[in-house]
Amino acid sequence: QTLANQLGENGKLIVPVGDKVQQKLMIVTRQGNNFDIIEADSRSFVPLIGKRGWAD
């Protein structure tokens, strides 16, 4: 919610949501004080590693 609140009018946030193996792309669009959320196809991404990445 914090990132979405930083969006400007008609701003878009595209974020992968899920576990280490598979994620769904969520597209959040701000329209005034309302947020439209579209759930896109499932995807697999290379895991983020290092200090801020997935735990082993």
C-alpha cells in the first residue's frame, strides 16, 4: 500500500507478487484516491540474491 500511495494521478506500479518459484504480475493504476488492480499472467523471475534477496 505504501508504494501505491506514492503514485501520481494515472501512475502505474507493476510488481511481481508470489513466492520464490512463481509470481503473478500485479498492475496497480491510481485514479484519484482509488486504485485499479489488474492481475496479469503468472511468471517466473530469476531470484533476487544477496542482502535484500530471498533467504536460502
